[in-house]
Amino acid sequence: MTNRGTRSSRRKPAPGSARALGARSWRALLAALTGSLLLALSAFSPAAAFDRLGAEETIADLLPARFPDSPPNGMQGRRWALLPQLGYGPDTSVLAGAKFVDRDLFDSGTTIDLDGTYALNEQQSLEFSVGSPHLLDNRLLMLLRARYDFDPQREFFGLGDVNVDGPVSTHEFQDLGGELSIGWRPFRRISLNFEVGIRQIDIRNGKRKDDLPFTPVAFPDLPGIDGGVVNPIALSLVWNTRDDIVRPTRGWRLLVKALHTDKSLFSDFEFSRFFVDAGYLRAFNQGHQIIGLRANGEWIEAPISQVPFWELAELGGSDTLRGFFPHRFAGKGRVLLNLEFRFRLLEFDFSDLWHVKLDGVVFGDTGRVYLDSNEVRDEFHLNQDLLDRIIGDFQYSYGPGLRIALSDALVARIDAGFSKEETGLVYLSFGQTF
């Protein structure tokens, strides 16, 4: 935006006015660019994979939260954000929605998060969570999460580390579910949690995508091909020593979870699942540069013929292998490593709403899935070929990214992933990767 003068004006500019105008124009340009990125936050992004550690990740964000008697400090400490989402994607057509977060609802220390989108091609999503870590004198934590996802053209790539040129089938996928978590906090940074949940999946042929067959027709014997209900119970441990929620610069985050479901819980399937997720951040140059490392493992204890394919351990998507489509690899277990280098680009005030911090990111991901325990034993058998096997068998992705942190409310994440299969998958979502 320029400020045009007139020929009749003979006043000399005040000292420093050109510099001030340039600074204002630069801030206005940054504000416009940030607004455009946030408005397009759901555009061109492949459908997100279901995050089975979502409750534990939310609990980890609740633990370091400020206590109710610590009020926010001006715009920089503002704890709420309301963002529109508007975009276009080849699979979704025009998409619109909104995201709302308040990390101190009614000055109570309660966090509420609401995110919904709708696309002209009928993709729909709605996620809601509300949680507080301050019950019973900060000793009790409670979190309620609910979600609804619908995709008339979800892609299926097969099971295991299969090499395919693309999806082998497509189907309509509807996911309705939620969890209630209750946690005991023996210390401020630790929570021991009990969780009950429900997940109902409906699968139909859906809409034809190109000339792909429908999954129920092409794979009628695939476990879970008719959908079903899973009602799990779970125990978990969450430990978080990080210094911030939106833009953490240092500290540990550890998530450990054991989950079980069977027909006595009114589930259609029987299996147990075990997770370990550990992430570490270290800051340099007063927090302007950050190195982060994450190690993640998952295993399902049950014959693979008894586990619905939509409950298998998966790799691919915005939180795992960012150079591959969501649901690209699926098996009974997985191993995943993520490495990120984050660096401060700049910070400024966006209108009178939020203090914005922009960080660049360079990342690398590696991992693989396993169909049975024999594959795991063969992979990690201690001999001179161990390193060669891991290098040859694992999948790899890499790329750049951008983080847009809004005060103490939320962070928008944009990553472009590259791999041997894809050249530039753009993932746009909320929250840090780990």
C-alpha cells in the first residue's frame, strides 16, 4: 500500500518519516502475507491421518499451562485466537472453515479448541476438545475430545511397505468418535491418565476417483472392510518439561500409552496397542535456533487378520513421514524418527490482535511399518548387516517448513515434504510436529 502525495505540497518530510513509512509498509506487507497464509491454511493439503496420541498430546500442552492466577501479559500473552480457513484443493474443490482456541476460558485455566471445515466435494471435519489441569487444587486433570470426519474418496495403498505407483483403491470413510481422559498429577509436569473412548467407522463405496476400484469391491476380505465399532480403555503417562506451548525452545516430552479393546467392551474387534513417543528440544543463540529430535514406536498385539485396517499403525502425513500421503504405509507396528532444525525469522504485531513469531524449519523423517514380529526380529537382528538393513528398508522424507505462532494461543504449521514418491506435498495444519 503506497501513500501518494500531490505536486502542490512543498513541505519537507520530517526526519525519519521515510524510514517510518518504510517500516509501516513492511509491517503491513507482513500482516497481509500472514493473513493470506492463515486464510489458506486448509488449501491444497492432503487429508490428515487420525492421530491416536491426540489426547496425550493435548494433555502435554495442558501441563505447562499457566495457573489461573497468572493473567496474560498484553497482546504478546493473548491466549485466544479465531481464524477463518479458506482454500482450494484438487480433491476437495473449494474448502471453508474456522479454528477457535482459548487457553484460559473465563480466566479459569481451561482450554477449549474447536476446528471445523467443509468442502464442496463433501469432505467434512469437526473437532472439539475442552480440558483443564487445575481441578482439585491442580492435582486432577480432565480432558474431553470429540471428532467427526467424512471423506467420500479416501485412498487405500495396501498393507506393509508396498511399492506402488499410487493408491490401489478408494472408498467412502466416515469416522465418529471421542475420548474422556482423567489424569492424576503427582507433580506439575507429570500426569497419569485413564481414558475411555469410542470410535465408529462406516465404509462404503463412495465416489469414483479416476478409474480406481472401490476398496470394498477390490478387497472384500480385508479386516474391517465393513467398518465397525471400537470402544477402548487406556492408561497413559505424560511428562512435559518444555518451556512453552506455542513455541517451545527446550525440554522433553514423553508419551507412553497402553490401550485395549475387546467384545466385553462392546467392541467389534479385540486387540491391544502400545505406544512410546519421546521428543527433545534444545535451544541455541538465546532461543533463536532450535534442534528437535523425536522417536516414536507403536505395536499392536493381535493377529493382523483380527485388526481392522483403519486401526493399523500408519506412516505418511503431516505428523510422520511428510513426503508421503496419509495412510501410505500400514502394519501391526511402526518405528519413526523425526529431526527438525527451527530458526527464528522475525516477529511483529498483526493488527491489534496477536504478536506473531515466524520460524523457518528444515526437517527430515525416517521410519517403516511391520506386518509381524518376525519382520521386527529380522530388521534389528544384531549382526554386521544391521546398519545396511535399516538404511535400505526405511522410508525417508525431507523438506522445508514455516511456523506461524500467534501470541500464546496457537501455531500454524506449513510443511512441504519430498520423498522418492512425491515432489512437494504441502501439509498445512495446527500445532508443532512434536
